[in-house]
Amino acid sequence: MSDALKKSLANVRIVLCEPHHAGNIGAAARAMKTMGLSRLALVTPRDFPSDEASRRASRATDILDAAIVCETLSDALSGAAFALACSARTRELAVPQTDARHAAARLIEIAHTQPVALVFGNETYGLTTGHVNLCQLLATIPANPDYASLNLAAAVQVFAYELRQAAMSGAPESKPRKLAGHDELEGFYAHLESALAETGYLNPEQPKKLMQRLRRLYARAELEREEVNILRGIIRTLRQPKKS
Amino acid sequence: MSDALKKSLANVRIVLCEPHHAGNIGAAARAMKTMGLSRLALVTPRDFPSDEASRRASRATDILDAAIVCETLSDALSGAAFALACSARTRELAVPQTDARHAAARLIEIAHTQPVALVFGNETYGLTTGHVNLCQLLATIPANPDYASLNLAAAVQVFAYELRQAAMSGAPESKPRKLAGHDELEGFYAHLESALAETGYLNPEQPKKLMQRLRRLYARAELEREEVNILRGIIRTLRQPKKS
């Protein structure tokens, strides 16, 4: 993990307003830690600390131990340069609105240098208008209009995931493969074609059509050098006389 | 929700292999429904149906009611044109690998016209190599390297979210290819393996390693049904006695 990535994510505070179920607090802490977030603030939680929260946090209890408990959302936002309200529903009269992905990108932009907050509401009634008005942006997770009710910890997971994605500057793909060169590929196709001609499998009327098909198939596979050797070994071995 | 979006998501099957906690099955069903997914398959669940699963599913119990229970992953994949293995860790010798976002885009491309599957492993030990080998692509959720342990239902939520995002933005593939189904692919691998065993080309000490290599190669090619027929024709013809 790069230092810049760590630093941006360390500037993000997750705020849960009036969470009802201790299990959700623990699951939210776990979701945060999987994405490299560590700062948790709880506004008047009904049941915290609790064994259920610790159990559901799995190995993320360090985040629960460091969590701060506040009397008001305003207290929880103290020092934050920007606050994002996360909501299942859009609102008539409120702050600007966007989706989770765009909101995460904006938040990380700011978090490179300044503390920011993501605010989640209660499991049953969400965020009040008063809560939302303390934030600078409202974001929703695009969901099934017939059932948009994400579990609280699941919503934290999606936002935390989007934050990490935004903070990662184009992570490199898995390690580069050693691809077969042009001559190796052509050697393979020639070998295959001659073996197929020998058995009469190639249609003498349209010898090119089958080979074109096979070329297309193996082109999609982007063959590695070693794989070409394996395939040629297979052609040779299959042409051997059957063992009795 | 547009018809095309609905249709793509209806073609997606979520497969949970050997889930241990009933609560996770319920939470996964809820995560699915929030993103418009509906098909759930369970491979030898420890505890299902159960009250705990229904409780955690909230108002997504219709998905639990319609879930199918299978004896093997192969059964659960029957009829799927493409299977994606979701894993917390990358692997040395396996199918091609990518991240959740790219995998979701690819899966939805295919799901416009054909059934696909997303496969999740057990809470403790994840997917076995045998499981992964039955899939065409392996995807990981980019996570904190010091703690990458997403809860099972949280991982389902992230993938379901990415699928919906991909389905909302992606146009259907210009000319969809008719991919070989799970059963056709397994028939091809079995045919190839027996031919190679017959000639002695397979190392009897490590019979699995070569087949794994070949599976990876052909998984990248995303074989069409007709291509599988051609390859099996080639195996048969190469085994014929040489013409004099």
C-alpha cells in the first residue's frame, strides 16, 4: 500500500448516526478495515460498546477500541473539511446529490490533504433533514428501485470500497505474462496445419477456413511461450501410435 | 429499471459454496435483491433453510424461497455459459485474474444474452483450486493487504453492486458469441485428458498440473460451442493411425 493511499484513507472518518444494532457497528468496523479505513465516530449509539459489536467486527476490534462516541452529529464532524451524507433516498430540498462512485472520487480528492467525513443514518429512518443539512454533498448507492434497503454495514462496505478504488491510482494488473512471439506462433500454426492435413481433417476445398477459426480461438487466449510448447507437445504425442 | 437491465441481471446466478453461517446466506440474499439479482444456488450449505437466514434476509426471503440447493459446484454451474470465481487471494496456476470492476463488466457483457454465474467460497477457507478450475475467470476485490477478509455477504454486496453499475452503463456486445456451456467444457477437458493419458504424455506423478495449465489457456479463450466441437474433432483425428 503506497503512502499516499494510506494518507488519504487515514483522513476519512466514518460517522454512524444513532445506530440501533450493535452487530451493525461491528460489521461496519470490519468493512472499514478491509478497505484500509480506521476512524469511526458514533453519534448516540443505542448499545456500545457491546460483545455483539466485537464479535461481528472479527479482527477489526482495534477500530471499535479507537471509536469516538459523540452527543451530536455536529460534534462528530468537528474538524472535517467536507462531509458527505449517505442516503438511500434522494430529497427535494437538500444539498447537491450524486452517486456513490462520483462522491467517493470527490471525497478522496479532498482527503489527499484534509480530513473528510462520511455520514450514515439510523437503520430504520436514515438521516434526518437536519443531519443532511450539516453535510456538503448527498450520495446514494444506485439500487433496485423495488428494494433499495441495503443493510447499514453493507452500505458502509460499498462506500469504503469505492473510496479505496478512488484512492488507488490505477493499480497494476496481475504480473505480466511471457507471451509467445510471432515466429513461435506461426511455427505452432504450421505444425497444427500439417498434422491436420496428414489425417485428412482439413477440408481440401477450404483449407483456410478451419485454420482461421483456430487462429481466432488461440489469438483470444494470447498464448504464452511455454503454452505453445505444451500444445506442440500434445500434437506430437497424439500422433504417436496407440499403445496396445 | 429498463428491460435490458432487468434481463441482464436475471441471467446472473450467485453460487455460495459450502456456506457455514445461515446468517450469511440471508444477508447475501438481501444484498442480491438490493441490486436486482434474484437467482441463488447453494452448494451443500451447513444450515439451510433456517430462521436465522430468513431473519437476516429482511424482505428478501423470496430469494431464499427460490434458492436451489446442489450437491456439487458442477451441478450449480450446469447451463451457465461463463463462471466467475470470487476470491480474496490470487493464485499461481489458475484461470485468468482481474479485479471486481473489470470482472463485472465482462460478466454483464455475456449476461445480456446468456446465463452466467458468480461463485463464492466458504467463510473460512474460501474456494478450493478444484472450484476455481471450474470457472473461466478469477476476480478479487482490491482490499487492505493487512486485512482483506471481507464478510461473505459483504463480498456479495460489492460484486452485486458492481454488476448493477456495469449493467446500467454497458451496451450489449455488438455480436454476441455462442459460448460453450459448463457441461460442454468439462466434456472437452475429460476427452483431452483421457487422450493424453492414453499416450503417456500426462505425468502420472502430477496429472493435475498439465490439465490446470490447459484449463487456464482455454479459459482465456472463452471457447465457443462450435470451437469445442472442432477441438474434440482434432483430438479424435490426431489419434487416427497415420496414412501410409
